Amino acid sequence: MLDLDPYLLRAFLSVAEVGTVNGAAAALHRTQAAVSMQVRRLEELLGVALFERSSKGLALTADGLLLVPYAREILTLNDEVRQRLGGQRVEGRVKLGVVEDFAATRLVDILKAFRDLNPRVDIDIMADGNRRLAALFGQDKLDLLICDTSEVARKPLMVWPEQLLWTVRSDLSVSSEEPLPVVLFEEACPWRARAIEALADRSLRWNVVCEASTLVAMATAVQVGIGIGPMMSATIPAGCRSLDRASEFPQPVPIEIGLYMRTAAPEQARHLADFVMRTPGPFFSERTRATLLA
């Protein structure tokens, strides 16, 4: 009978998340030799290779990718049983940075569900732009980060594909025969350049009529009819609509949102990260498919 030791699974997941044995050993407060031995023992039990070496470090094999969600589920259930039967509760404080487009919409449901189950975990929430959040994460000032993958130079725990839809006030008509009035995020936002590329792909005439520094500013500009702006479906304000995907209009802008966790994150942060990865439905739209990165 094959029994998967949670101790081995935790070492495996840590290496998968960090990408190196050294980093995983530091996060787990174990020696490099101990972590290497645990990963090898798990590979021997399963009879498959879980990692392969690359120029960037260790990369998950196909079998390793397959094991990751099962390992997370096993460890989460293991922790829940221990807490319930032992009378233990996860507690502490988590510093979460999240791009503001999610902070006031889809994040609400998942954090509410998490807090209902973990009332002793306090969560500091910082909602800001992608670049500023990534800088704070790089300085180890955030335990968890949810932002555009292009801004973080490490592998995310998970990534979700999304789209920015070109949005306009519902009662306004838009014609490609005249220059399109465009609302764009400020230059520091990585989505600005991609929105411009979408406009250029259709060889459209357009003018920047407004620059928005925040999601609230973007929503306000679109609502009052200043122009069309790229927005996620969950953030489109009342009284507004997305443009038809006709050939004369710019296409939706593809983006990727990643979930990141700092190497030395506390237990309560890891618990919240696991919760997010186990319940992606309320967090993102139904058409969004969560994809685990190698």
C-alpha cells in the first residue's frame, strides 16, 4: 500500500514553489540535504521523477505538475484535521497585496469565506497598482501578492488568464469612422502598453482623452462618458457595457494575474494561499480557468 507522508509532500511543494532546494530548505528551516532526501524519497515511493533541472533551476515534470494539486489537498486536509481534533486554530496576521481591480470585487467573497473559517487570522490588505505592489513584495513587505505576472520575477503559485474589455457608457454610440476617445491607465501600469497594442493591431485612429491613475478613476471616466476604457468584466460599473468584438473595434486585452507567496511566509499566509487555490470559482469569472505553472 502506498502511503504519502505529509512531511515529504511539504518538502516537495516547497521546492515546487521556490524553484530551488536551497530556498525550500530555508523556508522549511531544514538543511538542504534533508530536503533533497525527502524529495528523492517521495520520487522513490511514486516511481516517477518529479523535477528536472534547467538553466533556471528545478522545473516540475508532467508527473510533478499532476501531483501538486493533490499534495496541496492532502496537506490542507491534514492541517484541518489536526486543528479540529487538537483544538488548534490558525491564527496570526497576513499581509496581502492585491491589484485594486480585485480588491473591491471578487476578493470580497473569498476573504469572507476564509474569515468565517479562520476568525483568528487578521488580514492587512493593500490595494494598489501592479508595479507598486510588486516592489513591496520584492522587499518582503508582503506575505501574499495577487497582481500581473509580468511585474514579478519569480514563478507564481497559480496564474489566472483574464481579459480587459473595452468599456463605454451604455447610452453612448461609438464609431470607428472617427478617432476613438480612449481612457488609459497611467504609464506605470503594465496594462497601458497592452491596450495600446490592441488599438494598433486594428490600425485604428484614437486619442487619449483621459489618463486614470486608479480603478476608481477609470470607472468614473467611463461612467461620465469621457471615452472607452479597458476594464475587467467584474469591474465594469453600472450603466456601462463592453464594446462588441466587431472587426472595427479593438479586441479585448489578454492579461495574466498570478498568486505569489514570499519564501518565509508564516503558516497563516500559507493557509490563506491554499484556500485561494482550492476555491478559484468565487475569485474569478466562470470563463476563467486557473492554470498551474511549471
